[in-house]
Amino acid sequence: MMSLAEIKLAMTATLFLIGVVSSISGLWIIMAKEYHSAMRQLSNQSIRISGRAVTQDAVAPVIDSAARLVEAINQLIRTAAGIGAFLCVAGVGICVVAFWMTTGL
């Protein structure tokens, strides 16, 4: 049977590992560039479509849709960065709690 000190130590190690994994995943989300390439492609296509809009009135709804799509991707990038920042802060907080638990042993 495990003693109380061994159980606390196991809980502390588990919390610390969870904090480290959370911080690393938050940094990975912040540093990921998966949406940036899509944003560049959309902006390039938007420029090509807007060039046609000057000569054709039927292209105006397509330009409006492209602008909304670019704005939605911008919002998605901002949301992903916010989630990454939250995971980093939460991970550091969990690591601090794990450290506090070890000093209390």
C-alpha cells in the first residue's frame, strides 16, 4: 500500500506533467502557421477577382463573399492565438501548483 507522501508525490508529478503538456500545446497552437497559407491564397484570389469586378457587375457578390471569408479566417486566427495563450497560462499555473505541492510535502 502506498503512503500518503507517495500519493502526494504521484499527484504532484502528474500535475506537473499536465502543466508542461498544456504549456507546450499552447505554444504549438500559437506558433502554428496552418491558417496563414490559406489567408495568403485567399488574398491573392481576392485581388484577381477584384480586377474582374471593374469590368463585370455579376462578380460583386463573389467579391463580397471573398471579403467575408477573409474576415472569418482572420477571426479564426485570433481565436486560435487566444486559446494558445490560455493554455500557456493555465499550464504555467498548474506547474506552480505542482511546485507548491512539493514544498508542502
